[in-house]
Amino acid sequence: MKYYSGLDVSLKETFISIVDEKGKIVKEEVVASESDAIAKCLLDQDKRYEVIGIESGQLSISMCKELRSFGLPVVCVDARHMAAALSARINKNDKNDARGIAQMMRVGLYKEVLVKSDESCQIKVALGSRRQLICSKQQIFGTIRGLLKIHGIKLGKRSKFETFALRIQETINNVDEISRSSIEALLHSLKTIEESIRKLDKILSEQGRKDEDCKLLTTVPGVGVIVAMTYKAAIDDPYRFETSYTVGAYMGLSPRQYASGEVDRHGSISKMGPMECRSMLYEAAQVLLTISRKNFKLRSWGLKLAKKKGMKKAIVAVARKLAVIMHRMLVNKTEFCY
């Protein structure tokens, strides 16, 4: 007989539900959210599992890889898709969620999510750390500006960190000691963050120079090492897409559609894919249209669309085309063709 299992994972505990091919509950148990404990519970039943489902989340990547190393047929499923299916249940709890996931595995009503490779995870950690440091840097810059305005000091346009720090040191000489010490503490934090950002930029640049796919992607106008690394980490395996056209929708750059009866509306982009990669593609498209001076078909099309629909919509449209073109470049191993 075939058996199916659903795992409802939380930080401390995981609820396991096992059902047979007829939907009858065979075993239910709560174990610690550790791969060894989960694998032991499943393997102790001595049953042949067809598929074991786990919702996508922060723990799903490592847990899927570790459970697969025990020989278990674990599948990571889309959490949004599963939440919509489980919303029909009256009572929402871990026990019912695990039962629901097991039943969805049994009938095949689930959407599988790719478990990212180790290389992709490494890049995502580096990019995520860099992004957080840049956000903290911008917040501290704004805080310093706001605090100095209390003393009537206006810093004007922001420049490089060294010039900015020197200008602040000169302006705070005449303020009271407490205010001066407080601003200097913020400047020290900025210096540390700036050094950390440079270190991560060096790591990403070295990785980009070694990676052949990143070298291909950086031939696209407007695409640098950071954009290329972000795109590669989001795509991971380019061959998992049947056609390059679907990558635009995966990135959340395709318009929403609502059709029912005589109503057929096309709205703004869905924004359902990886937000970081979508933002990077938007920036690359903006550079391509506004800074790049070389004329080619994609840029001419974008500028023509900007005159008709506006620059913002044109940038989004070019970003979607970039997502499609860059995917085809990865599949065919070719450089950007002007």
C-alpha cells in the first residue's frame, strides 16, 4: 500500500501526519523540529512513502536537503498555494494543517517549489547581508542629518563617506560635548558598516569574476556584478523553466489578469516573485534607458514605449524583457547581442 505524509513545521515542534492511499490516517505524532527526529519518526513506521510534503519557509531548504539524505521522498510545496487549499477547514491548527498537507500530497493537488542549491544559498546570504548593511547605512545617514538640524546645521548633498565624515567633524566642533560625542558614535558605526560593505563587495566581485554565467550576464547594458549575482541566485537552475517567456511572470513583472464572464481586466504587475531580483532588474532597465548611449533594438523599443506610456511603465516593460533575455543567455551560453 502507498503512504503519504504531511509535515507542519514550526521553530520548536513539527506535527507529522501519515495517511494511506485511501486517505485513512495511519499515524500522527509531534516531534522536535530537527531533521534527525523527523526522519526517525517516519522511518520507524516501516512504510513505503510516495511523497512527503513540507511547506516552503525559512527552515524548508535545510530540512528538505537533510531529509532527502535519509532517502525520504520529500517535496517542498508552495506555502501560498497550500494556505489557499487549507483555508476551507473551519479550525486552523498544526494538527489539521499536517492532515491537510498529507491529503493534498495524496491527491496530487500541490505546487512544488525548487529547493535552492548550496551555491545559490551562499550568494543569497551575501547579498542579503549587503542589502541590510546598505539599509542601515542610509538610516544612520538620515539620523545624523536630522539630529544636526536641531543645531541649525544643514549638510547639503551627500558625498563619499570620507568627505561626508570630514565635513561632519568640521561642523560639530562648535556644538556641545554631549551632542558631539553622540554624532561621533554614529560616525564610528558608519565607518564599520562602510568597511563591511566593501568586504562583501570584494567577495561578490571575486565570485562574479570566477563564475562564467555572471560574465555572460554582465555583457547586458545596465547589468553589473550585483545584478548578475542576484539574478543567478533567483533563477538557480535555468533549465527548470520550460520557456524563457515564463521567467517574466516568475519575477512578478507580468500584469495581473481578472477575467470572469464578460469582465476581462489587466492590472499592474503581480509582484509575486523574488522582490530583490525584481528591484535589481528595474534598476538595470532604468540604467539601460537613461544612461546607456549605445543604440540597440531593446533600448529603442523602451524609449518609444516611454513616449507613449511614460518612463515608469517603460522601465517595468524593459525589466521584464531583460529577465527573459538573460534567461535565454544562460540556457544558450551566449553574450548579449546588440
